[in-house]
Amino acid sequence: MSKMSCNTFVLSLLAMSLLISGTTYAAPNQDPAPASSTDYVPSDADLAKANCIIGEERFLPGDYYYCLGGLTYGQHNYGESTRFFTTAASWASKPAQYVLGVMALNGDHQPKNRALALAWFALASERPDSRFKAPYDEVYKASTQAERKAADALLAKMRPVYGDATAALRAQNRYLDGMAMLKRLNNGGNQYCMEGMATLDRPNTDTSACQSVQQVVQSVDHASVNVFEGWAGHVTVGPLEQVTAPAKSSNGTN
């Protein structure tokens, strides 16, 4: 199965740096540039190459819409990009919340808004040992009391939608519903054809490009870290047990 989403790809490519108190924060998963080098700026064409698989929305909408956010950003559809990142954020995507914070802080195709950036960073870093905690701390230290107060007011409205208490539970239920569907299909080596899963040599019309249910389960579980990383409430499904038909007795009854 090819990579289901562009989570790591987009994080490393979007690479919008936070310049706070002389410290440069790049997007997570990007190797920090040497101090003497120029910050790497990816091309829009690179972002536009992201392969977002629509079938993933049935399992991990936070990861799928995050991918669309990066894709449309590369296509210069900045309004659509913000909308997709915001949708991903409502499905507990911490990378999406972080990116929205960076965009608000830097005034990326929108007015600069440090209070909004601080609110998004607070949401992105709410999990224990979050990799987004350092950017939040730096923005907080650089903020005025008025900006912090405004961020608190924004958070009071944003947490019921984007906070883990709501968003992560919503995302977990979607994930479990999708996995339950796969479990029902897991009989006799069945395959699952995920919509949008195609390659140049194997288009969507080629059923041989479909994968076993077990392969899809493994891929979805692997991608789930993009949404649930650090969240204590996430339960992975793991390998499914093969369903076997009940044995028949000698008289032909079960």
C-alpha cells in the first residue's frame, strides 16, 4: 500500500518557520538547517504533488483533510487550504492546529494575529510531551498580557470544537467505525478497494490494485499516529483474526 497521506510530507514541505526571540522553529519532522545556511523554502509545485486518498476520510478524516490543506496551499488556493486545515483540526489533527497557528503568527495570506496563533498553539500542544510545546512556550513568552487574554477568550470558544475532549473522541469513533467495517470484511482473504488508491500503472479501475483487508488495517493503524500521537485515549486495532466458518457435524448440522 502506498503511503495513505502526506502528513510527514506536508509538514516537512510547508516548513513555515517561527521567528521568535531569535529562535527559528521549523515544521516538525524537518531536519533543522545549519546555522549558516538559508532556510529551505519548498516550491508550491512540491506541495501540489501530495497524493490525498479520499478513502482515508472514512477512517482518519483528520489526516485526509490535513493532506488536502497542503495540496491546496501548493495550488495557491489559500482560502481552501485554510478551510481544509481547519476541518482537519476539528478531527484532532495537532499538525493542522500547529500549521494554522504558524499561518496566523506569520500573517500567511491573512492578517497577523498573535492571539489566534497562541490559541492554536495551545490546542496543538495540549497532549503530554507534545512536540509542539516549545513553539507554544516561545510564542507565549513573546506575547503581551492583552494578547494572552485575547487568546484565552478565543480558546474558550475553540476548545469545544478543536480540543481533544471533543475532537479526539470524535476522531476515535470514526476510526473505530471504519475498523469495525474492515473486521466484518475480514473473511477468506477478502480485499478492500480504498477509493482514490491508485498508481500510474494501476488505475482505480484495476481491481488487482486492491489490497487485503489485513494490509489496509495495518496501513490505517500506521497512519493513525498522525492524528492520535500522544493521546492516551487512542486504541489501535492491530492484526485482525481470520474469521472461519463453523465446523459441521457428521449429520450436516452445526
